[in-house]
Amino acid sequence: MTELLGFVDADRREAVLRLKFEDGKRLSLAAGLLLTEVAKEKLGLSPEEIEIGRTEEGKPFIKGHEDFYFNLSHSGEMAVIAYGDEPVGIDVEKVRFRAGDKDVAGRFFTENELLYILNGRDYDEAAAERFFRVWTRKESYLKLLGYGLKKELKSFDVTEPETVPGYGYAEYMDGEYIVTVCASEKTIINSTKIIDFCDDME
């Protein structure tokens, strides 16, 4: 894994080296490699030419290319990226059943979202998948705006047709993982390269 650090930008190298656990380092490095690939393909940049800045809200951007938007996420053994010439947010989660997530939904989700998740039944494995559909929608929307988790999660409802006017969601299932992109229709269709497994990185 160490030799791959030369293929990511300085900001990502520092972030990887600060992490304590190997799994976290591997995932962060995989996300950085995705950004390197996209920056080379779309902007013609080498890793050394990628300089990361951050907005006031903390959302990263490539200095000198502020009109190029990207967003990264990782979970389990998967790292993902979405990008385009308009704001974009992406979230990936490994779908798993955890009984406590019912309480999380009750505390942080809207009534409509909770009804969608439970679907008139108790919290089971099918409900767990719907929980992560709601969660990744919320996260991708907040990341589109650059808010992180600073915005009250109950203040918007992702079961509504248009959480954000002019934007929408695209969901992808890949095995145990759900990936949700929040972006304009053009970005979702034309400018999204989102899935890269990193389970074979040593």
C-alpha cells in the first residue's frame, strides 16, 4: 500500500498517514486514487498538480479548477467518487441489519421517511435496506450543499419528489452496498464514475 501513496495528492497522503487503522488507510487511499484518475482524465492533472482547497463549509475542491466539482465517499470495502461541472454529492454505505438503526430513524428521520422504512412492519432486513436508502439520500444531499451533517436531518424529507429543486437522486446497488448520488440530471447521466472496489489493496 505504501508505494501507492505517490499516486495521490499531498492532501490525501497526509490524511492517509494520519489514520491509525489499516482498513481506514486503505479506504482513504482508494478514494484518493479515484480522484487522481478522474483529475487526470478530465483535467489533465498529475497527482503533484492536484492542490486541494476547502470551502468555508469544509467541502474540498481542486485549486485552479473551482468549476470542477467532485465528492468522495467510502464504506466497508468500497470507495466511490462522483464529479461534474455542477455541484454533486455522493454517499456509499454497506447495507447491514442493526436493530438500533430503528431508534436512529425515529430520532433523525421525518415521519414520512420512517413510514417508508417500516412499511407497516417491524424493523427487519428489508427495512434495513430502506433505512440505508434514506440515509444515503440524506448524506448525498448534504454533501452536495457542502453541509456535512451540520444541517438538521429532520428539516428535509428525501421521500418527496424534489428535495432540492433542479436536483435528483440516482441509486446503485452493488452486492451489499448502496450508492446514492445527488446531482442534476445531466451530472448523474453524463459525469458520474462512482464505483471502485479496494478490497484487493495490500
